[in-house]
Amino acid sequence: MEKGILFVVSAPAGCGKGTILGQILKDEKYYYSVSATTRKPRPSEQDGVNYRFLDKAEFEKLIAEDAFLEHAQYCDNYYGTLKAPIEENLAKGKHVILEIEVQGAMQIRQLCPDAKFIFIAPPSFETLRQRLEHRGTETPEVIEKRVNAAKKELEMKINYDYCIINDILDDAVADFKSVVRAEELKISRKA
Amino acid sequence: MEKGILFVVSAPAGCGKGTILGQILKDEKYYYSVSATTRKPRPSEQDGVNYRFLDKAEFEKLIAEDAFLEHAQYCDNYYGTLKAPIEENLAKGKHVILEIEVQGAMQIRQLCPDAKFIFIAPPSFETLRQRLEHRGTETPEVIEKRVNAAKKELEMKINYDYCIINDILDDAVADFKSVVRAEELKISRKA
């Protein structure tokens, strides 16, 4: 049984990362790495699907046991990526998709030299702004903040292996699949 | 204008490399690197299509001018890969396909660190033997020699970046396209 490949995926908000991954994850050869958190589940959220919901004591016990690949604290809550489900699924031959922001991705770069890093980018900042405006859920100030955050994150893309521009969804999904297939065909993977 | 990528392709005889490349080269984004030679053209061969046919004096003048990426002598004839058409087409943004045997490929590895190396392999030696027998053009002794040569060449594949197994032609062509697309999406290409 050939081991799977760990794909670490980052994208600024509004780049359509969720939609692309939704298409990709239809294929059972992938396992989506679910983050653990101590924040309370929202009504629509399910344990093990959106997050693994843990209480603070459980989370801290797992930190002490070195069970996390990376973890961080935001707004008094812990967030982290558990090692065990990733390792188990890679061993089963599944490709693991790990969705994480750029700082977290760079931590994983150090720890998992075999992982492949994919950055999903908007075709332009103008398109990104339009997409965020189109959602209609954010104020102009928040949109401005998000576009500026995206500009900063985009500078980080040089630390990734691949950049997929999400202009037309089907093309972006096909590009993602090409990256996965090419990585499957790499000789260094088998050596 | 983004530069093209040089793809160096090797395969043992009978792996269907020609058929795969025939499909790939239908797309005008590729330029097929034609070898130069001093051997006489066969009746079916055209200058600039199968080979660039040069006389010995011309070839040696080009050697002296360092015009070749690599060259070698077999059976009193010169064979070589001219630098200029490759560089011109890469600069025009075309991907260059360079078909060459394993020793030549390893020379190019040293000279072109940005080139990507693709090895095309048969699904098994048994399949390779059947394909060669099916051609009906070779004696059993020649087939045995070719299969043994393929075994040796296959050991060289660890020096390549990608290995595409030609079991089903359409899949092998799709794999080749995935490799090219993934290489187009690489961030190191743009950095």
C-alpha cells in the first residue's frame, strides 16, 4: 500500500477555497483533516465534521502528550491539528487535505517536509472585492480589511509549491486534480 | 511572456512513447525538439521533421561553435540536440519536448537544472514483450535483447522527476498533461 500525500491548502477569504475543496472531496481518495477546537459549536456545526470539539482540559492534555502537529490560541480558544488522524489516513493510502492559514502552513512546512503546499489565489484584488461585496454579509470597512489582508497573504505564496488561480471554478478544480496527479507520478515519492 | 518549460522524455523501445507524444504535440503550446544528424535520410524522412540532416563538416562546425546541448557519435554518424531552437521556443513561451535516451537525458540534467524529466514505462516486462512480439518486425533474439535493455533503462528512472506508466493510452496522455499543468502552476517557476 502506497502512502498518501499531505496537501496543505491556504487561501485568502473570498477565493472560493471551500467550493474547490467541496468538489475535490467528493472523491473518496481524500481525507479532510478536521481541526480541533475548544470554542463552542455553533447550532449548525457538527462534532467531527466542522471541528472536533474538545473542552479545555482535554485539549491541554493532548498538547502535553504532543498530539498536535500545530496549535494556536485565538480569542481565548484553542485551535489545533491532531497528528493521529493525518498519519492514520496517509498510512491507509489516502491523500490528506489540510486547510490552514498561512502562518500555520509555514509551521507545518518545517514539520512535514513531504507535504505539498497549495495556495489558492483570486484572479485579481478587484475580483476578490467584488466577490466579497456580492456576498452582502460584510460592511465596506470589513471588505476593505479583508482585501488588504489578502494582499498580505498573497505575498506569502512564494513559500508554497503551487498557486492555483480561482477564476473559473471548473478550471481551478481541474488544476487541483492535475497537481495531485503529478505528485502521485513523482518518482521521489516511490524512492 | 512567461517562459516555456523544457520536458525531457525517455522510454524503452515499445513503451508507446511515440503514440503518447503524438497526442500531446497536437497542442500548439508544445514545440518538439528535432535532433540533428549526419546520417543519410531514409526515403520517408523529411529534413526538419524527423531530423535536421547536416553533413559532417556542418555538424563539426556547430560542435566547434558550442551550438549543441549534447551530441554523440553512433556507427560513424553524429547525433545531437541544437541549443538555439530550444531556447528560442522557450523564450516564445512554448514548452519544448525533447525525446532522448537515458544517457543523453542525464547529460541534459546537468546542463538544464530547470528541465523536467519524464520517464515512460511499460506496465510490466511481460506487456512490453507482448507489444514487441505483436509488432512482428523483430526476431525473438532481438525482442529478448530489447526487453533486457528495457530492464536496464528502467533502473535509470530514479534519475527522473516523473514516471508515467503506459497501460491505457488515454490515461497516459492525461497523466502527461497533468504533469505539464502542475509544472505550469509551480510557484518556483514564477519566482
